[in-house]
Amino acid sequence: MELFRIIKSDARRAMGFCGGRTVASVIIVALAFLCISLTESVLLTVFCGTDVFTSDILSLAETYPEAVFITAGSAVVWIFVIPALLLGYVKLHLAFAEGKDESISLLFDMFSSFRKFIGSAFFFLAFAARCILVFSAAILPGGAFFWFSETYIPEGTRTLEILKISAFFIAFAIIALCIFLAFIFIQRWNLAPYYRVCGNGIHKSFSLSAKAAKGLCTDIISFKISFIGWGILSFLILPFLWSAPYYALSNAIYAKYLMERYERSLAQVPESIAPEITFEEKD
């Protein structure tokens, strides 16, 4: 698709003036993930021993109560630190997509105030809740069909066994189809992080994203799939240090294009209606 080719070309050009900072931001985010995981693993090993990694949750709470506190503490760090860092990552690359010569310190912008810091955590919790709700609803029809077949198709003759096996595959097909449709549906929130770092409230960010991505969910998926080759290469360290910033910049440029496209569509709305749907500036 021509639009995707132009976006990727712009991303490669942007890498020319901000490549070092984008690579540094990727390393910082990756190190943050690694440090939290390693710290949790080390603490669990020191206080609980290596057996803790093979124990289930229930026995873990009884045998190693310290592990519960360590895991809970790690979860709190994940919930509050990583979202702020990821939104800073989005904001930095959106700035580069807009041609701004920003410092890498923008990566830590969400830590600059308590309101932004807490807001980042609540934003990602809201994002996760929406995704969980959508995928739970997607699994429900196939799961209900599977439960019905297991409950009401009795054991017995070969015909009944074949019928039960057929019902299992039908249920699996329904679940797979619904999950695929759910994956398409959640692309309507693909722009929410970008609207959030632009100063919009949490609910407003999701609302604006849904409007800007209306009718374009399959295009957004196609854009992401076009990076599958780079994704495979990203299992190696050196290609990852190129592909991750390249993907982030391409996403930011595409998001900027869709956001501006939506703004241009608002300009065609009569003045009496426009104020009701314009951007709402919030911290």
C-alpha cells in the first residue's frame, strides 16, 4: 500500500536525525523490564529458594508467604512504573514524528508530576480492562457452545462420539473467529496512547481514538502485519535495536496521520456542532 510505503520511508528518514535517541530509549525501556524481572527473581531465590519457581500459587502462599509480598511488590512496580515509561516512549516518538528535536529526557515526562504518573497507571489499567472485556466476550459464544455440547451430548455410541468431536471443533472455530474479530475491534483504541500524551483525559483519549480509527481497523492491522519480517528478526539483539525504533517511529507517524485526518474531518462540520466534539485539553 502506497501510504504504508510513504510512512516507512518517513520513519527511515527520521531515524537519520534521532536514531541514537530512539535506540537509547529502547534500551532504557528494555532495561527497566529486565531490572524489575531480575530483581523479583533474585529476591524470590534469596528468600524462598529455587523451589518457588515450580510451586503453584496456593501452595506458594502457604509455604513461602514472603514470595507473595515480593510478587505483589513487583506487580505494584509494574503497574506504576512501566506505564509511565511506555507513555513517555510514545510521547518521545510522536515528537520525533512531528519533526521536533526533543531530548531523550522526554522519555521520563510522565514522572514529572504525580498527576501524570498516577494517570499513566490508570490509563493502562483502563486499556487492559477494555481488552479483557472484549476478549472475554469473544470467548463466550464458543465457550457456551462447548459447554452445551459437553453437558447435553451423552457418552455412548460412535455416532454420539463423532457428534461430540464435531461440536468441539465447531466451538474451537467459533472461538478462533471471535478472537480474530475482537483483535480487529480493539484496534479502535490504537491511537489512545497518542491522544493521552497530547494532554487528553483517559476517557477522552479512548473516545477520540475510536472516532479517528473508525472504519480503519483492518488497515491498522495490515500496517502492523507489514512489520512481521522485522518482528522475526527482533529475536536477535542487533536487528531489535533497529527494528524497535523503526516500528515505534512508523507507528507514531501513522498515528499522527490518522489524528490529523480526523481533525480535517472536523473542520468540515458546521460551527454549531464542532464545539461539542473538539479536543478537550487536560493534563
